[in-house]
Amino acid sequence: MLAKQLTVFIENRTGRLCEVLNVLKQNNVNILSLSLADTTEYGLLRLIVDQPALGKEKLSENGFSSLLSEVSIIKIPHKAGSLQELLKAIEEGGVNIEYMYGLSIEGEEAYVVLKASDAEKIETIFSAYEITTVTDEHLRGLN
């Protein structure tokens, strides 16, 4: 199962990140996880939020370039080696991971967000290895 990720392209200048977060705050869009990568001129802010479509709509209304994409959010045991076992299964399936970051949710499991080169193939891998993924609906119940 796939979830929606909100990606925002922002200029790399003082205060711009705060402006993005303010738009989300004003519209009651809760951030569950984020990753910010930058270059000299711009930043790429990836967000898992409780209302991705609303977040994108409100950011667009406020002049921010954003997009929604599908990512996998995987629940793994919170123990040493769990992430490596997940990555080994993906590698054996021949799928490349384009990027990955952690998702902070209370509980006994850990969560990671990943974007794979082949979404269909990775879903097959998850099914074969009985890897649990979560959806946007599941995430809304956690915040």
C-alpha cells in the first residue's frame, strides 16, 4: 500500500521554511515527518502530513510549488537489524531506493518512508516478505 508525500520546493533563504510551516499550521495540517535537503539555491522539503491534499492546495494558494507523490511507509520492529533486513529484501528484489527517511510515531514499531524506483515491484516484495506498510488513513489515526 502506498501513502501520499507532500514535496515543497523552497528557496534557500532565511524564513522560507517557516513560511511553509505557517501555511500548514494555519490550515490545521499536522506534520508527522519531514526531510529537508538543500542545494545552494533551493531546498526540497518532503513531508508526511495528516491531510496531504489539503496541504498541497493551501501551499499552492500561497505561492509555493508543491507536488504529491506516492511513497511506501513501512512498519518495522524497533530492534537492531530490522532496517537492514528490510533493505536486504528490497535489494534481493532488484529495486533501487531513491531516498528514505524516518517517521516519528510513538509505539513499539519504527517507521521509515521510502521512495523506490519501481513502486509496483516493491509492493510485490513487501507482500512476499510480509512487510507491513501503512496508508494515509492509518496515519491520520496516529496523530
